[in-house]
Amino acid sequence: MTTEFGLLTFPVPGLAGAMARSVEEAGWDSLWLADTQNLAAEVFVSLGMAATTTSTLGLATGVTNPVTRHPAVTASAIASVQAASGGRAVLGLGRGDSSLG
């Protein structure tokens, strides 16, 4: 069994690719981006951008709320990240942040 280390942060508009590349170069195993519709950039777009600039870094939602995002939309979005990343996507589900204010 191995221990892995991931970094959780908010997606920043336009900086996800550069941030992910820096995280990967620093030796982290994964990057978890918070899913909040009120406070940060769109998580799945940001993860897609991160996928294009990295090759080994795990890419995850930290976390997506299944109440505020329709399951079919969430499934399609994470499948797109999975395809763009070559299988490195992780869907974190949980209460997370509320988009309801």
C-alpha cells in the first residue's frame, strides 16, 4: 500500500492549466478542485484545462454536490475529463459547498 498526497484548492479562471502543471512538477499525486458555483471558476472546465497540461497528475472534484448538479450532467462532465486526461479523473461526491447561497 502506498500513500499519495493531493492538493485541494479553488479553480482560478484561466490559471488551471498552469497551476496543475506546477502541482505536478512539485511532485504531488493529485489536484482536487473545489466545486462551488458561487465562489470560483467552473470545476469541470478547469479540470479539462488541467488535463491538457499534465501527464501523471490525478485530477479530481473536491467535492461535487449530487443535489445541486444533475447526475447526468455530472456523469457527462467527469467522463469528458476522464477522456481528456487519459484516465486520471476522480469524481469526489459529497455535500460540499452550496450553490443555493
